[in-house]
Amino acid sequence: MKKSVALETLGCKVNQYESSHLMELLQQAGYESVPFRQVADVYVVHSCAITAKASFQTRQLLRRAQRLQPEATIVVAGCAAQIEHQRFVEAGLATHILGTAEKYHLLRWLETPATLAQPCCAVGDSRSCEPFRVIPVTHMAAARTRAFLKVQDGCDAFCSYCIVPYSRGASRSLPLSEARAQFVRFRDAGYGEVVLSGIHLGQWGKDLRPGMRLANLLDGLHEYTPAPRLRFSSLETLEWRDGLLHNLARWQGICPHFHVPLQSGDEEILRHMRRPYTPREYAEVIHELHRLYPRAALGADVLAGFPGETDRHFRNTLELIQSLPLSYLHVFPYSPRPGTEAGDWRGRTTGGELKRRTKALRDLGLQKQMEFHQRFLQQTVEVLVENQVKGQVGWYQGITDNYLKVAFPAAGPLTAGSRVWVRIHKASANGLIGM
């Protein structure tokens, strides 16, 4: 009888790509994939540690696995395992604890006998990681129409609040030839869109010999026609100036959706965060992207309550965001991460004030998103079909190239990955309704 495995992924697009590779390895070894809510022989939690909430969610999933099947093999792998392995050992939450590099040898570690009381803990030094590990993927485990192509891993920025350089290791790049091979795999598998993904995507190619830039990667991928449309996951402010901003138009199929992390709109706080740009430089990039691509979705990450953030600092952030043509915000309340420079700094915002600032930013983000959505009322947009709307017969949902989520009725059956033109007649903060 086949052994069953349930794998749950937390965190970023890079994690999702890696989980797809791990699941393919497990299936090739004879494991049967089942949903995480079902009884399984093996549970794998591919963890995230970027916030305290992500670490908490990891522990929740491990406890759920124990309740579902007390005799199961329970694996925690990836970033939280790398950073908090001793906590998992002491709490008896997993039989196998596998770090950033060790998780790729999952099948081998599963052969190592272990219990919750005496777990197998395999966690090395993430900063001395080997070069970029090539991990081919045939199909994304949780996506049918959009594929995440991991081309970069690790980070050398060492922002004062961020645990990622310690959990993911040094920045390293997938060689261009391997990136092209994976891009073709996804194209041949029928994916209508590929999202270029990395922990610090804009650093792709800097460690290769000879050194390369993201523009070289785009040149290499655009040799293939026809090809899926191409989306960036996230690019930092100054990386747009590296020969990229004014050359985008020469690459066909680039989605007009650009995510540029902000974190704070105050220059003093940005310095304390060790972010290498000023609010003015950030604004210049956003305004130029909007000028070049007026229908583009422009998104930002914002951190509320960083140590030392006063009301004046926070007002500067709100006023900057209000002045910019941003389409949406990803807002995070600051949570100290042990091991980071800012982890034990005093003066962070807590309690009701932190909630107030977080809510103010999220409300502003919803306002921006609604204004962006309303711009497309009565327009006809091309939608990449993702799936049917649950509970609504004949209705489908999908996404446009500029990151609009659209639900619409169809006269007949549609297949995931097909593209259809839809006229928009209703907008909400959650998405658009077509006809």
C-alpha cells in the first residue's frame, strides 16, 4: 500500500516553487498526496519565518498534524526550521526538523527513524549554503494557470528588521541556461503566465561569472515565442534604475504589474531600517512607472510600528502613500525577530496604537485599490481563466495582466489557462465583476 503524504506551504512564491519540487520527489518515490486536513502517514509543513505570525502558523499546523494522526511522521522544513529549530525540538512539535539546505534531501531524512521525543534535527549554517540548487519542476502543486519560476535565492541586504538573510543564506542565482529550461517546461505544460520569483529578485545574476543583470535574463527568456506572459514578483526601488525601467517596452508580454516595497515613507526610519533609498527616490520610480504604464497595478509593502517610529514619522508615510499612484498595499505590523539587528531595539509601537496605525494603512490601501478598480468600469479586459467560482454555476474567475481579479459568467465551459475578453460592469475592493 502506498504511503500518504500531506504537504502544506506557508510564505512566499519561492516556497511554493520549492514545495512543488518536493511533492514531485515524494510522488516519484511512491507517496500519494492527500489534503493536509486528512489523515496521512507523513505531514510536511514547509515553513515561513518572516514574521512572528508566520512562525505561529507553522506551530499551529504541526499541532494539527499531531491531532489528526498521533503516529505520523511530522516534518517541519525551511525557514522557521532553520531559525527556530531548538524551539521545535523542545516543544516536541515534529519528528524531523530540516533546515534551508537539508529540506532538499527530504526523502533521505524520512528514512531516519525519529520521534517527537527524539526528533531528527538537521540544520546547518545557512550563510555557507552551496551554490543555487537547480530543482526542476514539471507542474506547480497548487496552481494550474500561473507558475512561479524561482530564479534567485537568499539575500545580502541585511535590513535591520529582517530575518531572511539568516534563514535563506547568501544571494545566489539560477544560471540563465537553467532558467530558460524551466521556462520552457512551464510553457510546454500549458501555463499561461510565469512569475519570475526570488527572495531578492533584482539581485539575479550578480553572483554569476561573468556577472549578469535581470535585463539579460529577460533577453534570454524572450527568445521563445509564443511564450507565456511574464510577471515580476517584487523589485526594489534602486533596481529599477539598473537598465530596466526604460527598457521594459522592448520585451513583449511583460505584465503591467509592478510591486516595489516601500516599508516606510520617512527618511529617518528608512535609514534605521537600512533601506538604501529615500522617500523621494521611491516616489520618482513609482511616478515614472505610472507614466510609462498608466494602467499598471503598482503595489507596495509597508511596515507599521518600527522601533522609533513617532506620529510624525507615521504621518510622513501616510502622506507619501496618499500622494502616489499606488494600486494596493501589503501592510504588516512590525514584529521583532530574534537574531536581527532591530530585534531588541526599544521604542517600537505596541498595543492599540500599533493596531491604529496598521488599520489606517490598510484603510488607505483599500481606498487606493477601489480607486484603481473603478478606473476599469465599462472597459473590456483580457482575463486568464483560473477556475470556476464555487457555488455559482457557469461563473469563472481569473486575473488580468495588470493584476485585476475578475469574476464573470460564461456561455459555455472554459478551461483553466484559456484567455477571454470580459467587459467590466461592477467594481469592489475585492475585485471586478464582468459580463
